[in-house]
Amino acid sequence: MYSAAIAKVNGELRQNLLKCLEYVNWKEYVKKDSVVFVKPNFTFSQYKEGVTTSPWLLKCLLEILKDRSGELIVGESDGGNHSFKAEEAFKGHQMYKICREVGAELVNLSKLPSKFIKSKVQGKWVKIQLPEILLEKVDCFISVPVLKVHVVTGVSLGLKNLWGCYPDTMRCLHHQNLDYKLALMAKLLDPKITIVDGLYGLNEHGPMFGKPVRMDLILTSNNVVVADALGAMIIGIPLKKARHILIAEREGIGTTNLEDVRINVDWRLYRRQFQIKKTLIDRASSLLFNSDIIAKLVMDSFLTPLAYAIASVLRSPEEKAIANHLRTKNNIT
């Protein structure tokens, strides 16, 4: 049976996380001496509340896992569009220190051997790229996303976090049919446990530039579709705006009907009303999500400098600050 747990964290992060994991019977999925892979959401090179996964939550999780797993791996790919190396994100989230303390291995998925997989999802052919280690070595995949809105996909939770396993730093060129690609990723990676970092949620303009909202929540489930449906409902985002969750449900990966899920508390007690506020750039970016050809022209062609120059004029002050930060590190316009 699908299970989910919600905890309000009041200074006892590790204890509350363990209670949530026990409610979803985590030891049933993390077998003794198994290979466990933990996928955080490091969409920025430094910790940002509501944007990237909390290092403190990851530390607590790894401490819980270390004595049961045979091999513990934490991994992320390079930032999209050459924005930063995964190693920078590891450093910016204290992961070298944390992993050294718990005996976990850190891997940059962009540097590992990978393979392309083509398959049909809901009658549509899609192709994705995934690291071989995730397909051939890992016994238990754990996704640790953040509770946030996304201006294109509605929310960025467990399913969307899987996109960070796509090793190509120019994965922004492959967003066409993303809803279907995420479903295929979920089928192949088969995340056994999803832990949504709701210590801070991100409102209005996710996944990078929104307003962090202190929530002090942890959401845990033994099914990624359940976790995403629960997370979306808690922040008040209709599932019709998060089409990838519905596609995954139709593909038989999980359910969005929380009446069919064993939940430790009434989730409605924690509900907030987040909003998705799109800028002009966001609306234009939707075209990139719907066409690999347009994405190529804008992101990786002779037109790219012009497109970036126009975008720089339209960016908000926060967007400009982050763009400048990345540019000084990577010479990106």
C-alpha cells in the first residue's frame, strides 16, 4: 500500500525524519548492505532556502542510512547550460565534509558513463540519457527534492528532481515532451523513497528566483507520484498545472488520489496557498520546453548571444544577481 508521512519539525530534524521514514517502512526498501543512491536538488551552486536541498536534512538522512546500507552514494549532475560544476554545488552545500563524516561517496553524474534509452510513454516515443550506475548498480534510489513551484511544470518535486540525473549539462535542449520523459525516468530509476524538503517552500517564481517561505515540514512517501501529489496539494497548486504528475499516474507509476494513501496525519492541516507568477521571460521559455529546435536556436546557436542580451534586459534584480554570479564563475552571458 502507498504510504506518506508529514512531520512538523520543531528543532528535532533527525528524530522527525526518522519517524517519517519508519512510517513508510523504509527498511523494506533499504535492504541490509544494499547500494543506496541519494539524489538531492542542487539547482544552484550554494545553499538557498526553498531552492536547494538543505545540507542539514541530507546529513540527518545519511546518518540514518549509513549503518544499514552497504554502499551509500550521493550524486548530482553539472548545472544546466554549463552554469556550474556539480563539485561546486557539493562544496556550496558542505557535502564533502558531510559525506566524509558518514562514509558516503560523492559522484558527479555528468562524468560517469551513460546510455541513451528510447521507449514509448502513453503512446509517445521519447529518448532520455541516464548514467549507467543508476541503472545497473543502485538497489535503492532516494529522491530528496524541495517543496517548490515551477513556472513551467507547475511544481518541482520528486519527479522533476529526476531530471537532474540527465548527465548532459545542455539538457535544456531536450525539454520537449518533458512530462513523458520524467515518467520514463521514474520507471527506470524506480525511486523507492521520496523525501520532500519542506523546511522552506518556494513561492511565486520557482525553481530559482521565488520567495522562500518557512514551512518546517518534511514529507516522505514510498511512491514518487504520491509524494508529488501530496506536495502539490499542500502548497495549493492544482495537479492540472503539473501535467508530468498526471502522466506518471496514467503510466501506472503511482496515484494522485490521496484517499487511497495511508497518511499519518490530515495533510489539510498544513495547506498553504502558493502561486505561480510568470514573467515575460518565463512565457517565452515555455516555447523552449515545447520545441527542441527552438531551444537549440536560443540556447546553443549563433543567436544565443542576442537572446541572452535581450533576456538580461528583462530579468528581475534577483535574476540579474544570480546571472552575474554564474557569469563571473563560468563566463556565461
